Amino acid sequence: MDISTEGPTLVLTGDFDVRSTWEVRKALYAHLQGNRQDVFVDLSRVTAVDVTALKVLAMATREASRSGRHLRLRGCGPAVRRMLHISRLIRVVEIERQTANA
């Protein structure tokens, strides 16, 4: 798992699964602490995801909400969306709306 930042966005690349949850959780909470604005997690470069990893995002969403901010997921592909629906975590996380290109 490669983790980088682009302003308020945390960009994840690679497999986001149980093996990388600690690393992502640590980076995510540090990113939340360092930003006083809304935070985004870009998942467009994530090749695989599991429920354990998505729970990390759900808990971080709740943490951001407690401090009056939003954590939004960006670039959720079909596999990520499917796992969010199967796990019912879609009810907890916020997904950035995609704008239609004209």
C-alpha cells in the first residue's frame, strides 16, 4: 500500500486489505489531525479492498463528523462500491458525487 497526500486528499494506491489497515489508519488519523477542513480519501488507484479496510474508513468518517468535518471517499470503483453495499457501510461513509462530463 502506497499512501500519499495531495492537499486535503489522502491518495491510496495498491491493495487496501487487512494487511494495510494499520498503516492506512495511522496515516488517515494523522491527516485528519493536520487538516482543519474536510478530508478526501482517493480510492481510484486501489486494486483490491476488503471489509476490514472499509471499516477503517467508516470509523474515520465518524471521527471527522465528531469534529464537525466531513471525510468523503473519492474515485470509488465498482469493486469498492460493491463491498460498501455488501457490508452495509455505505450507510456510514460519504462518497463524493461525480459530476457528469458534457
